Amino acid sequence: MHNLYESDDLLNQYLLFHYASRDAFFPYDFPVTEALDFSKRCVWEGVDFDLLPRKTRALDLGCSVGRSAFEMSQVFDSVLGIDYSEAFIHAAQVLKESGSHPVERLISGHQSISEKVVLESSTERERVSFEVGDAENLRDDLGDFDCVLACNLICRLKNPMALLNRLSSLVRPNGQLFMTTPFTWLESFTPKEHWLGTNAEDSFSGLREVLEGQGGFKLLKSWDMPFLIREHARKFQFSIAQASRWVRVAE
Ligand SMILES: C[S@@+](CC[C@H](N)C(=O)[O-])C[C@H]1O[C@@H](n2cnc3c(N)ncnc32)[C@H](O)[C@@H]1O
């Protein structure tokens, strides 16, 4: 059987786990609780609503089970959530229709608790719709939007440029784009030749070059956004996304 603990990746991980300095290992100072409610924060921290001239249509690309799209329903007349996963879109639709969805909360091993997740009463469910779609090959008649979210999506695409090239036609002039990504490039999702940036240039510089170049966007702000994904009662994935807010420059 393949032993994970013989791999170079795990060897490096454990050498750093045991011996790295605090600065090399974790150069951040936010407490773990700041990583909660990520999909809600993507809307309320991510978008600058005061700068938006109109609040008619919003799009959440890679919306998964829909929380950011439901949050945006409090502001926009209509919100569309698109995801490649049929299971995620089905769950988002169940939430839209019934306001809740059953969930198994794993404690550990075979032990889990059956409960429900529920939408907050401030959600304007009727303003939100969901569909299965491919962010790399979006339908032609999607139209344009005052605000587009693409959170933790680009490093899950086969070819991020396919989406980046489409963004300028999706975001209206003076509209906003909010992106987050931990830049977790993995060849199982994205072939190396499609990773953004080069050895000499980090991924965010690569993203900025594309969006501020042919994309027609201007960077308004970039910052670190921690998030926590629960695996079981005693194990969580703690990640720090690079967040960035962009405005589409009016011609
Ligand atoms: C890491 S999750 C992020 C989900 C959500 N935006 C969030 O921040 O919690 C990536 C999501 O992108 C979706 N996805 C992956 N490839 C996609 C594609 N080509 N088109 C649309 N969605 C895609 C996955 O199904 C998944 O829901």
C-alpha cells in the first residue's frame, strides 16, 4: 500500500510542523474565529456597496450551496448562482424552496449528528435562482451584472484564463468583481501550464496583469481573508485566501 508518509510533500510538511520559526510557519496574527462565516463575509466585506451605481443583477460563480448568493439577495433585485456541481445546485435549490436542508454533522468515525441548516429570515429567497453551469464555458445569453463574485474558484478551474477572459463582458462598467483564492494550485484541477504567474512572478501579480490589462478592471483593494472548513469535531482546514475587489473601468 502507498505510504503517504514516504512522500516529499509530507516530509516537508512535518519538518516545518516540528522545526519552523513562527514567522516562517504562520506569518499572520488573526485569531481562528476571524475565519468563521466566510461565504457571508465575502459579500459584506468583499463588495463596496456605496460605490455601486446600480444594484439590479448579481452573479455568484462557483456558488456551491448558495450562501453568498442568498446574502446578496438582501441588496440586489436578482441574484444568479452558478456551479458545476449538480449536488450543490440541488441543495441550493432545496434551501431556496424550503428555507432549510438536512445535514450530517460528523463528530468522528461513525458518530454524527443529523440536523438542519436554515436560511436567515433576512434572505429574499424569491430573488435568487441557481443553475448548473461551467464557469469556463458560460452560456452566451447570460447578460451582464452589477456585481460578480468568484470566491475560491479560479484554482479549481482547468483553465482560469477561460473565465478571466469572459469577466469584462460579465461585469458592467463601474460594476464590481470580488474574488478570493488561496492559490492552491493542484495539477489534479489545473495543468501547470495554466497556473497564473510564473516562477519570477507570483500568482496575484499574474491575476492583476490579466485583469488590469485586457480585462479592463482596476484593483480597488486586496487583503487576506482567512476561512475555516470543518472536517470533524476536532479537525478543520484553515486557509487564508487572497481577497481582491475590482471595478470595471467605464470606457
Ligand atoms: C472551493 S469551492 C468554493 C465554493 C464557494 N464559492 C465558497 O467560497 O465557499 C469551489 C466551487 O467551484 C465549483 N466549480 C469547480 N469548477 C467549476 C466550473 N468549471 N464552473 C463552475 N463551478 C465550478 C465547485 O463545484 C465548488 O462549488
